[in-house]
Amino acid sequence: MYEKRKAPRLKEDNEVTIIVVSGRDPLPREKVIYNSCKDFSVSGARINAHILLPIDTLIKIDITLKTVHQMITVMGKVKWIKIICNDESYEEGIEFVNTPDEAIKKLKDYISWKQKQTSLKPI
């Protein structure tokens, strides 16, 4: 199977806070939305959301890494949507855009550290 991802994903459940930066009306701007992130990489994330964010909506995401109690802020754009429960729950694919190099480095370092931790655990 052909893999389209640009970077390996870390499957880990983390809390995220989302602020809508721009999108189509009637999306409220500056609305804070609390959700969870199911997996992420240095190029994007899959989030569970309680509101539908249309494709191409620009959002600011604060990812709280529960293992190290650190927050990383990234900018992202909605690339795909999957309805989990009609009008209640959605999965949304986010591509990180215009994110500072420092935030990308923190994500890369964290993913690398977690992968090493996982490979060192005895079976």
C-alpha cells in the first residue's frame, strides 16, 4: 500500500485547544474549542472535534503533550473531514501551515523521544 504521509505519525491521545483563525461564515472566529488529538506528526494531526470545521479553515492549535506536560502551538488547515456521529462528533485531518520552526523542532524531538521509549520497552 502506498503511504502518502510526509512524516511518521505518533499514535497518542493528547488534549488540544483550537481557535478558529479564518474560515467561511458562519464559523465564529476566536472561538475556543476543546478536543483531542489522536495522532500527529511534524506535518499534521488527526483530531476529534465536537464542531464541524469546513475544509480549508485556518486554525491555531495548542497541543498539550501529557507525557511531558508541555504545550506546543501550531497553525493548521483542515484538509479532510469524517463524520463520526452526525452533528456531534467529527474526525478532521489537519495539515500544519505557517508554523514556527521552533514548534516543529519540539514536535520532532518529542516524536523521536517517544519512538525510542516505545522501542526500549520489553515485550
